[in-house]
Amino acid sequence: MKAYRLHELGGPDALQCEEVPSPTPGPGEVLVRLRAVSLNHRDLLVAKGVYNPKLKLPVIPVSDGAGEVVATGAGATRLRPGQRVISGFTPAWLDGPLTEEKARSSLGAEANGLLAEEAVLPEQALVPIPAHLSFEEAATLPCAAVTAWNALIETGRLKPGDAVLTQGTGGVSLFAIQFARLAGARVIATSSSEEKLARARALGACDGINYKSTPDWDKRVRELTQGQGVDVIVEVGGAGTLPKSTRAVRPGGTIALIGVLSGGGEFNPIPVLMKHIRLQGIFVGSRRMLESMIRAIEIHQLRPVIDRVFPFDQAVAALKYLESGAHFGKVVIRIQD
């Protein structure tokens, strides 16, 4: 089979497409013919050596994929050949709290990922794809969608009438807009692009703030919420945006810390104490969270936002496109029709 592997770390150009032996499922495992994968910012960090400079190489990158069951190993009885499936981001995290052992099972870094024609995965990690979604749409769910679901529903305990702030228009933020609207919450979205803000409003955001023309966006958030602040912030910026997020969230509100897109910066923790803010790191989620989210997606017939689909032989170009930041929604690679 063909697979992309990293033999060295250095960015998208370090990816090499190679012929490697097809894997064989062992006890409790399933062989999946992959049809599509989607990219996350983490995949760039892995390729550049930022995510884990001591990464054991070679490794097949990319955590999120969708395909169909080809064969099952001994004792694997949950799934049948031909069934369409996706895998959880961390195959060992089925439910309960996160542990180091569960975290180390994450695909595309600590374990081989899915940028390949086939993969063997633990049967317990796999979840059937909703009937209304294509392979390309389903491939967007394991990381970005579950992260947004965990941030808002599991951790944020979002209620109808609550207010949510999203940052940017990447995959996590757009899923957060969709899930917040399903929950009956008000969404305030930020972006540096008026065009992207218009598209965010069309997706369900009630208000949009251009953080380039309105650098004090935290003040605007408070104006839009009558001085109260929002209940939950989906924080993808990190240290560079956290100070303003602590001013934009209401007392007792939640900041779900997901990414580090804004780079470094100094952060004063005193507002977290004085406002009784809940600052919670989000590391994707468990298979149970994935299944709960999929039930909601099925009920509401929600469709992920895909910006562009690349063919398998243009995987390097797909990663470079993601790196450019031009996308609105998910960047997908179609492996096989």
C-alpha cells in the first residue's frame, strides 16, 4: 500500500510517499481501507518537529480519517466488513478521565496515523459514520469536532441562552459555532477577515468582530453582552489572546484552552482568581464523547464545513495550504474513491 511517512522533521516537504507493507489485523483489531483524511494544525506542528521534537521516526502522520472495514481480527465482533467508520483521536481513551497512557495512544504522532491507503486500528476505537455524511465530511470529526464538543458541551456545560465566543474560522471554531447554535446559545465570532465573518454569520454566529479593525475586541464583547461577558470562550489563540479572553469572559465563566495559534506572550493569572474563571485545557476527547456528538449530528443532520479537498498525491500541497491560513473550515485529502 501507499503511505506518507516522516523520516525527518522539517515541515510539509519532509513528507515522503512510499510503498509499505499492508498491515494485518491482530486480535481485537480491524483493517480499514481509508477513503479520506482531514488535516489539523497539530499535523503541521508534528511535521515541523514542534509538537514533539523527540518523535520516534519514521511515522505516518495525520490523526483524522474515515474509511470502511476490510477485515477483522480474532475476537473483533463489533463491526463487519463494508461498514463505514472513523477512529477516535486517542484509540485507548474510550471513556472516563484522561490518563498519560490514553494520551500516548493519539494517532499521527505517538502512534502511526492515517495518511495511508490502509490502517489497522483497535476495534474499540472505531465508530460508525452517520449515514448522511460522505467519507470526506466524516473525516473532519475525530479531532476538531470532538474538541469543540468537549469545550462547549462536556466542559463548558453550555445551556440555551448562554453566550459563546469563538476565535478565528478554523475547524474547531466553526464546529463550535454549529454546536453552540444547536444548544440554543448566542455566538460571537472573531476573525481578521470581513468575508470570513460574513460566512460565520451565515453558519449561525449572531455577531462578528474583526480583531484587526477592532484590536480591543474584549471591550466589544462586553458591549455586546451588556457588560456581562460571555459564558464560554473557545480559546484557540493561547498566551497571545488569553489576557483579553479573561476580560471578555463573565465572572465564573469558562475559558476552554485549545490552541496556541497566536504564539507566546505573558499571561497574568490574577484575573482568573479575581473573576473565579474556569481555565480548562482541552485535549480532544474520548470515544464516548465522539459517540454523543455523532448522535447530535445525526439528529440535526449537521454537515461539517469543508474548505477544499485535495487528491492523495497532493498531500504536501494540502498541508501547505493549511499552513497559509487561507482556509475557511476543514482541509481534506481524498485517498480513494
